[in-house]
Amino acid sequence: MFLLQISLAIDCYELKSDLPNITINDTNIDVNIKSHSIIDVIQELVFEYAETFYKVRIPDISFKSGNMLFEINDAKVSDLLIQNVSGMVADQDIFVSINQLFAQIKFEYVFRQQVYPYGSGTGAGIMDLIFDVKAVASAKLSVQCKDFFEIEKFVPQLFIDKFSLQLPDANPFLQAMIMIVTKMFKQVANEMLSGVLQDLSLIMNQNMFKMQPLNFVDPSFATDKRYVNFQLGEKLNLKMTGQVCKFDKTKQRCDGLQKLQELQVPLNRLNDPLSFSISIQALQSVITQINNQSIYTLNMTLNSVVNTGIIATYQTQNGGACSLLINCYAKVVKRSYDNIYDAVCMKIAKVLSGEIEESEINKINELFSQYYNSIYSFGGHTAQNQIVVYLAQHWVQIGMKLLNNGSVDIE
């Protein structure tokens, strides 16, 4: 076997803050993805992360075919086409099938005869493959790196259906041996790609562990997305702190996180493929940071949740007091192919008492559309036809549907 045998040192990103040690009691965002929807999300992720294979370095390989010794150097995936992704969730395992993938591997080679007349040569080659991948995987809250989840198990199998080899620079002797050589190269290609797949979970974990556990609206306005719970069963449940903080890139520190009141996460959840609950405390942290970062003077307090929205008190720019009804809505924001999140925005829906200028309402709603809590939920869903439910006192729930037929719904 020509497995990559990568040994990766664990390098965990640790967020510096006033709240370094978090537990499930610090939950202010609760995300639920139905098990049958997880496969749809995985399908989106497979397409999104396909370009990762172009960056994977395949180790140089030496092997024998008859009396000839081959060395393959600088091998890389130059083309990859993914069409069919399917799967299922059973207990805590995810089973994934990716059928009829097409891959092209370009490489340099050296060959030497080990018997008389001791011929040798060099050249460039191309391998074209159509193959299937079957894999079983599971994930959990990481023990190695707190505040992250990790891929715990990843067992892939690869089956090559069709294979072709091109050696356009080969000398006449090697061309005469092409059928024998092709059979050996097919075995090598199988083991090369199996090695890449085998170490994919290690690479993905290491990449995740290095990422900042934050979603950014701008370089300083960020939502803390450290995980305090990760459970996979009939649904995927993620719990996060969800507060907004001020990020200092130089110090790698997020200021403004607080020990908040412990709230009971709602037991009743929406029946949508993706749903999440966000607390009034997490929403209030948006207002706090708008003030702390001198974006705008926003003297607003979110008091309680009623059936129609959130009751807030507000001191206007003229010093008057009024009572407002705040509504929430979600939008999908895509910063890059691997940075897709849901923005939970607020807006003033109604003035309940007191007076406030229409221009001031418009200014605040514009701010709320730009500064918000952001929730990472892997993408693959749409903000269209969303459901928003206001639960007594502390929580807002939002339900979202999956994308259909490759449609796009992003900001």
C-alpha cells in the first residue's frame, strides 16, 4: 500500500477572551439539522470542498513491473468531476456513497530496466479514472481541541470502474509494454487515491482546529461560535455560545464576552430541515457591540419575547423614551466557498408607545441588516419561506428549508 502516512501535530487555535472556559450552560444558540437533511448538506460540502483535492500533495512512489523499476514524481489531481452523492444516517454513523467520479492525475516518471539491455527513460504521464467511493464516518465534540468538533471515524473504500494510461513521451520499448504497465499503474492509482482519502479526515481535522471559532461581519465584529455540544443521532444538534464580541487581530482576542444568565434551551423545536433557537441575550450582545465599537449610539434594551416579537425599550437620539416591537429574520451569507453562515437580523416592526422619527427607524434597521449574530450551519439551505416563532420570555426560533436543484440563495 502506498498510503500517505501523514503525521500531523495537533495545533489547536485558542480564542483569548474574558470567557475562556465555556460549558453547555453558556448555550445561547441551539442548531438542529434533521438526519435526512445532513446528507443534503454533505452533498453541498462535497461539491464545495472538491478543490481541496487539487491541493493535496501525493508522495513520490517507486514500484516494480516485471524487470522494470518505476518512479512516479510530482503526481497531482489535475481534474475532478463529482456527480452523484447519496447516503444515510444510522445511529451515530454517516454512510456516504459518491458514484462515478472522474479524476485525472498528471505525473512525471522515471523507469529503469534491471536486466540487460538496462534501458531507461523519463517522461510525463496522465491517468484517467472513473471510480466509486464508499465511506462511513462519525464526529464528536473534540477531546484534542476544546471548543471544536472533530471527525472521529472515517473509513473509505475506493473502487475503480474504468482506467486509462497515457505515456506520450515513452520510448518504443515502453510503448510495447503498455498493456502490462497499464495494469500495474491502475493498482498504483487505486492505492494513491486510497491514501489520499484515508488521510483526508486528519487533514480536515487539522484544518478545522486551526480556524478561528468566529464568524465575522467585519474584521472586528464577530460572533463566538465555539461549540459546547455536538450530538449526532436522529438529528445533528450543535450548541454554541453565540455572543458577539470585538475582535483584536493583533492580540487574537475577542473582548465583550460575558457570563450570562443560564437559560433552558427550548425542548420543542421546529420541524424544518434546519432550525435554530437564539436567545434574547445573544441578540442583546449585537446592540452592546454596536455601542462598544462606536458604530452608533443605540440605547436599546431587549426586555422580553412575546408571541409577535421582542419588546424593547429605546431612548431616541432626541432623548425621548419609546417602546418598540422587534422582529427577527434570517439571511444566508457567503463570504467564500468554505465560509457560509446564517445571519439573524433584527428590525423595528412597530412603535408601541412614544415617538421616534421615521428616519431614525430606517437608520437602526439599516444597522441591524449590517450587524448581527451569525450562525455557522454548513450551508445548503435557503432563507426563502423561513418560519420565525417567538417563544415566551427568552428565545426566538427560525426554521429554514434546503436548497433545491442547485439554486443559490446568498447575500
